[in-house]
Amino acid sequence: MIDRPLDLDAVQAFLRIAELGSFTRAAEAMRTTQAAVSLKLKRLEQRLGCRLVERTPRHVQLSERGEAFLDHARALLEAHDRALAQFSEVRQRLTIGISDHVAGPELPSLIARMNAQDPQLLIEIRIGSSGDLLQSFDRRELDTVMVRLHAGRSDGEVLTEEKFGWFAAPGWQHRAGEPLPLATMAEPCGVRAMAGQFLDVAGVRWTEVFVGGGVAAVAAAVMAGLGVAALAPRMLPFGAVDVGPRLGLPDLPRLPVLLHTRVKDGRPRAALSALAAAFRSVVRG
């Protein structure tokens, strides 16, 4: 009797659960329902005769047998992709713009997730301001953009929302009686405009002491002790301190990250869904 082959969709579902640590996020990446992902995993476990994933109310983690199967599952899908690639004459291209306020230290892992979803997809990523990227998207120069909320637009899918704070280097002290020194991005920058508006409304005097061409430059200025910046915590190096409460600075709102795309189906859409699910995973922690 010949054993039944493994269901590749079920193996992929197992991999997504293992990588994203969530049935919900695995379903988002595969553009299906949580129930469908659970069913695929159940069939795979029945086929292998063992439990691969341990489920608890708060966590999803691999069993000992699941850990042992993980490398084999990756190798199986990679071999499948290589076999299909022999018959693919042209690589499909997916051009993505990502706001500098969105593309944090997790970007390498996000790119790796997309490549794992479809190694034959040609991925092009551009980093810029939300306003510039949206203009490029509207001119059809980009297939997809991931940006902060931009004034005057109500379109786009909300991927997640992030808390912002007023960050400074450890030990930094504000000199009494002087305007608050701010490190900001160059105009146009929605976060820069928001920070200034909130300080103005709260009656806090401020002055720009550093203008950076990217978030990495602003974060470097903060850690160099030049002043304070309004940033999401994940964009800062370890050790940065939220000085807002100590200085009585106004609370900043949670800002959404939005996905704008014209990609509706096919392999690029599957890779994009994997990117969105992975981004939600890393931002929510």
C-alpha cells in the first residue's frame, strides 16, 4: 500500500502558524479563515499521527514533534517552489513603498517572510515619506504602499495602530526656561506636523534643533542627547526613555498604519498578505 502524500496547503498552514505564532495571523497571511487553517493543521496532524502545535488560551507554540518537523516542512515547500520555478519564464514584480515612519528594524524579517511565501517573486521596496509615496502610488509608479494616515485621504486598509511618545536619551535633562528642543524629520512629515500642533495647543514652547532625512537619523540625534523626538517606541534604539510624563508633554494619539494597493489576486497578492500578517505580528508583539 502506498502512503498518501502530504497536503502541501496543510504544510504551508503549519509553517505560517509556526512563523507568526497565531492561527489568526496565519489565516491573514494565507487569505483564508482561522477555521480553515485549523482544519488544515488537524488533517496534517492526523496524517502524521502526532500533535504538531500546542494550543493554550494565550499562546500557540510548537510541540516537540512540531519542532522536529519544522525544517522538513520548509525544505518540502522550498523544493516544491524550485520545481515550479523551472517552468516560470518571467519573474513577477511587486513594487512596494514603505513610509520611513513604518519601516522599522523588523524590515529584514518582513522581507524574509515575503521571500519565503514566493521565492520567485521580484520584490522592489522604496522607503520615503508617506506623502511622497502616496503621490507615487497615485501615479501608478508603485503597486502598494504602507504609510501613516495622511491628511485628506480616507482610503486604505488599516493594518494596525501604534502608540507614539516623546523620547530622549537616558539621563537627558531639559533646561528650565528654555524651549523644548525637538529632533524631527524634514517636511513634509505628518508626524512632525502632529507633534508641533500638539505642543502648540498645550502651550509648550519648542524649537527644532535637528532635522533628519529619515527616522534613523532622528533616532541617532535623540540618542546623542540633542533633544526629544515624537516617535513610535519600536523605532528607537534600546534604552531610549519616554520623557513625556516627566515633562508634562501632551499625550500623543495612536497612529494607524494603512495599506494602499491595487494588487487583488495571484502570487503578488499572496506575498502581500504574508507581509501584512507578519507586520501585524511584529508590531503587536
